[in-house]
Amino acid sequence: MADFEQEKKKYILDSLKDLQFGSLVITIHDGQITQVDKTEKNRFISKSKSKTNRAVQTYN
């Protein structure tokens, strides 16, 4: 059982290391980690200062 808990902790730490912009939500039930949701945000901003070019966001 301890190995499974270590695996959960490793997964969370690895997810944080890979994440540059976004969030990591850890769901806990009865004191146990039951779910981890990772949302990563990518923004592509045009170098032009024109008002017609707006930022485009993608959500994974």
C-alpha cells in the first residue's frame, strides 16, 4: 500500500514539474487522494499591435 501512495505522490510532483501555465487539482476523499486533474493553458499572441489580432487560448 505504501508503494501506491508513493506512486500518487510521484505522479503529482511529475505533473507539477511538467506544468508551465495552468492548474493541478487534487481531489481527496476520506483522507485519500482519489483523483488528479491537470489543466494546461497555452496562449498564442500575435506580435502585431492591431486590434483585429486577438490572443487565442487553447485548453487541454
